[in-house]
Amino acid sequence: MNRSHLPKEILCLALVSCGALTGALHAGNEAVTEPLKWFHEELKENGRLDHAWMGNSSGASIESPQKKGGLRGVTISRTEFFEGSASLQFHVTKSTPDEWAFAAITNGDPIKGTEATSWKEVDAGKDISTYSHFTFYLKGQGDARIEMKDIGDQGSFKVRLSDYGTFDPDNWNKFSIPLKDMGLDLSLIDVTKLKNINILAEQDAPAGAGEWTFYMDNLSFEALGEPILPMLDLPKYAGPAISGVKGVAYVTKIWDGNGKDKTLGEQWGDEKLYDQNQDQGRVLLKQWQLPAPSKDSQNTLKLTLYPDEVKQAVWGLGASMTDSSAYVLNELKKKNRPLYDYTMKQLFSLEEGGAGFNVIRLVVGASDYTVSDSFYTYCDEKSEDLSKFSIDRDKAYLIPVLKDALAINPDITFFASPWSAPGWMKRNEDINGISAEEKAAGAQNRLKPEYIGTFARYLTKFVQGYAEEGVHIKAVTLQNEPQFDAAHYPCMRVTQEDYVALIQAFGEATQEAGVDTKVLLHDHNWILHQNDTKVIGGDKKIDPLTLVKSLESMKALAPYILGSAWHCYSGSFADMQNVYQSLREEFTDTAIVTSEATAW
């Protein structure tokens, strides 16, 4: 299949906010157990409205908020007080359903007028990373959404206030929103540089109402549970504007689905390509739950067990740790160790809500998911005795991340896949693929027959090198996508003839080295992709299931084969089921691994 390089950086989008109030923030020294007041105000005897941000009175005046439709204003109420202080009054009017009203409680000019890179430089804030909830009191009508922004205009998710409390027109109600619900633990917002709180009243009027009012007071952060974590301070995107997108942070590459790389500096035009929330809110999400017991049989779920129908044992679940994945994680480790530790635990731990991944696929050399500007193997310089072989580049960040994963979950199973043999071992003298035209003219992207044994020893040295680093490779697939030989990244065709020779050579090499690593066959689709059904240059590719059955039936190869590996890019669920049932019936102990299923 054709895929781009994995993005070398991270993309996060946020809408740019506008301030409705001005003031200043004061860096206090409150203990973590004490609420951290965000906004408090007093109505002076002389009628002047003074705003105190975390206790620092600035005497700033209220500015007109940004609006569409009929927001009359966010003001300090002269009639509604809470615990002795005047409250924020949001008075909203609408004439059409699509109008919205927007206001922000913001620090204002003291930050906007400076080039400050941290709150300390302007004495205007406090690290809230030890707090877990945003708390405030509210009374009135309607509904609204709320989000937060940092000084770089990176923001949290908008959450609906009515999901966390009651809009009572006559009484004050306490709202307490977990900061994690707002995305503050994993988004790019820097909680140590928090700037403003945005209130958005959007199509949420009480039934039949054209205008409504609600009041807020005692806005603060509280330590009520697990704290949020400090965020990465990533460099901001400095390229040309992108149509339909605001607040882009960090340069990246995006795959457009048509086989072309584009940078963020190019005009995409369709803002729907970007999802500012990414996967937040859907990670480890419970999709359904059993209904509560009921006397009504119609509401009772019936589970039927068949203990005599024993199915397969399961290694586990996991993902690939490519060069790019490890690089991104290692950069996070260097810049924000607490967040890295949290991320790794979320991936590999079975405790504290982690996914408990216990299977990792590795790449032998470079894949199309690599940070390097050029592709590589572990022995690019020709040396038939493999004296130039080295995995040193993996020791820079890939292996250290694997060791951290093992420290969290020692039961991880590793298997590995090469994308190509070194170019000097191949007939096309290149680790990358060949074009259809080149293939039709007689070119071949295959191993040279005289280097079958050398490549087997190459793979064995990889297994040995990783074992010396404490990473045991259970199996190798000999070749990723062996029916695909026309990519602009590392790839290699492996025919049935090549497979027989390579499995035998690898088995002998591992036995001689005292290595127990086995072979996973195929590592490609459930059925032939339509492009692979074409006969080019006399190369007629075999049906995958037929190929695997043929190889597993060869008694001379059986001691070296663990099973087969499969990809999802061609074939339906029925095809997948057919592969599983057919192999299980004929080879009862064979392993069947879904080794790749990339979505984009």
C-alpha cells in the first residue's frame, strides 16, 4: 500500500480567542489544598468597578466583547452578589437561531502587549498543574459552553455547563468541571501560562426565549482529585496562513490520501482535514454496558456460553513502535518527563486506566515511518561478512523507549518485520522499490540468490543485537508486504521460491546462533490486492492463503515457522474469517497475527 512518512511533529488546532475584560493576574503563594481564585471583583463606593485577578486589583475597565447576534454585554452586576462580591452578569439576546454570543474572562493587555514567554516575566499568573477541577458558582437561565486558552492561544475542549450542574434562575449552583474533561491534560495548552476563560452562549436559549441572563462568581481552581500535568512548550508554526484554520501550532506533514505529501505551508482549503480534539474523549471509551437485571425478560440480556468450542489463545494487543513513534516519545521524554511517564503508563500499564499493550511490532531498519530524511538498513555499506552491521542508531531513542515500556510491562511480546534487505543484496541494488515500467522491462526488486543466506544472517544479527539490549524478539516476518515491490520507500518482493530458501536459511542461522526466534509468514493482506493481481514482467502472485498453507505444509520448514501475519488493506471480514478458520482447521497450533492495520 502507499503511505507517506509518519508526521515528524505534532499538529494541534485551536480557535483564536478574544478578550472581553481586561485586568492583571497576580502570582500568589496559595497552598495546593486551597482554592486558587481566578476572578473576584468589588463594587467601590464611588461606583468604579475594580477587577481583582487572584487578589491583584488593577482597576481596569470592561471592554465590549466580541459578538455575533445579540450579546448585550458581560458586565459586573449591581444587583447580584455572591459571598459579598458583585458577580459577572452575562446578558444575551438573539433574533435568529444561528446567532451566538461570546465573551472571555481574560488577563488582558498586560500579556498582550509584551513578548513574555512565561508568567513570571510579567508577574501575572500561577502554575495550576497541581489542580484538578475548575469550580465556579452560577445562577440564571440558558446554557453555555466554556473553554480555556493559554498565552499562545492554544485552547481546551468546549464543555457544556449543564452537563456539570443546574441552571437555576433563583439560586446559586456550584459547578465543578474536571480539567481533564476540558482536554487540559493532553492538549497543547500550557497550563502554566493560562490566559483566559471563554464563555460561549450558542443556540442555547431557554425555550422560546429571545434573551436571557445568567451570573457567574467565585471562579477558581481546586485540588479535588488527580491533578493535571504540565504541558509541552512546543515551537509555534511560522509559515503562511492556512485557509480555514486558525491557531496552528507546530509544523508537520499531512497525508492527503492521494499519495502526496503536503506541508502546513501549503493551502489545503478544507479545514475538516483537521481535528483539534484528536482522540481525546475516545481513548479506552466504554462502548456499551450490560443492562441492569430486570424482571421484564425483554430487558434482560441473555448470554449463552459454549464451553466445548475452544477458540484460540491470544498473545495480546498492541501496536508498532516505529522509528518515528519512538522519536516523538523520546522528544517528549526530554522536554516533559512527567507527561512522558504518564503517556507510557497509559499505553503499557494495566493499572491506573492504562491500555496494557503487551505486543509491539518492530521494524528491522527503516520503514516508511521514519524520522530520517533518507532510508537506511543496518548494513548499508557492502560487507558480505556483515562486519559493517550495526544497530547503534536504534540505541539513540528507539531501544531506550522500548526499555521504558518493558519497565512498565515486562510481559511485552516483540516481533519484527524488515521493509527491505540492504540494497547491495538486491537485484535492483536499492532498498526502495521499482516502477511498473521498470518491472515490465525486466527489472526485479528481489534478493539476489547468492545473498539469501547473508540476509538470513543479517536478520539473526538483528535478533542477537536486540537481545543484548534486553529486548527478546519472538518472531520475524522475513519481509513486510512481500507482494508489494513498487513503493518509493523500502520494499522487496519475496516469491514462494524465495520464501522456501529464506526460511531454511534463517532457521539454520538462528539454530547456529542459539536463537529461538521463529518465522511469521506472509505479513500482507487477507487476499490479493487488485494491483497485485496484475501480471507484470512475468511475476504472477499467489493467493495469500494458498501460499501460507503451502509453506506451512513443508515438513522441512515446520520447525522454523510460528505462524502467519496479516494486514487489513485488502479483503473483507469474511475473507479474514476464512483465513482464520481454514488455517486453524489444518494447522491447529499455528499463530495468526494481525500485524498491521493502519487507518487514516
